[in-house]
Amino acid sequence: MKKRLLIIPLVLLLLFSGCSPKITKEKKADVSSFFEDISASFSARFGEIEAGGKLTYTPENLTLEFTFPKTVKGFVISVDSQGIALSYKNLTVKKQNSSLTESFNAFAVFSALNSARNTGILKKLDGKTLVTGDGFEITLDGENRISEIEIPEKRIYIKMEW
């Protein structure tokens, strides 16, 4: 009888121990090396506008050189931590950072790339490698190069062509 009384608490102890759900916290992987020096052709959709050209990025600077559509061919936008420069042929206009420059799509792309580099969360989803963060999703190809940049709030979608 005494053995039965000892077995009941032991069984209850075994039933209720070790059954707590495991809470997993997303781990931040070091993805900074994926966002060091990028230079590739791109095609993009900025809202309803489609454009393309060459994208060059370092953590200090983003440059978009447009080759199409014909109406913006030769137009260059450069963004850094100080502001934005808009260039066409020999004419350049520079504007220091302000609420106006922060509304530019190029500024949003520069911010997303820097955020991905510094605080991005690496995820594997449906066979894709994603780097996500506040308001952006960047897809990496098999060689850990950026293949897509998406910023839904600004309706920006960029496809990189290596």
C-alpha cells in the first residue's frame, strides 16, 4: 500500500515536469558581410513607376544610376548619412537630411540596407533566405547576394540582376 502511495506522486511529477513549451527567440545572425559592397543592375517598381539601372551600395553611400525609362536615363541619385544628391549631366542639387529627404524612395532603400546590415534577422522560409527588419524584407540568392528588396509601406520592389 505504501508503495502505491509513493508511485502516485512520482507519476504525477513525471507527467507535469519537462512539459513546458520551449520559447524560441529569433536569433540575430551576423549578416553584415552580405551588405558590404554591392554593385549590380536592377529593375524596380516604385509605386506605379518602373525603372532600372545600376545600384551601388556601401554602408556609407547608395547610388542609383538610371538607364530606363528614357525620361530618366542618365539621372543619378546618391544618398549618404548627410543627405541626398540629385544629378543629371553637369547639374547637381544637394539637400541635407530633413523630413523631405527622408520621404525619398532612395533614402528608404539606403535605410533598409543599413538596417539589414546592422539589425536584420536572418530567416529561412520556403527554400528562400530572407533578411527582415522593421518595414523591409530582403531576399538573398544561393550565394548570399541580394536578389530582391521589398519595402511594402513605400510600395518599393527592387530585383537585382547579377
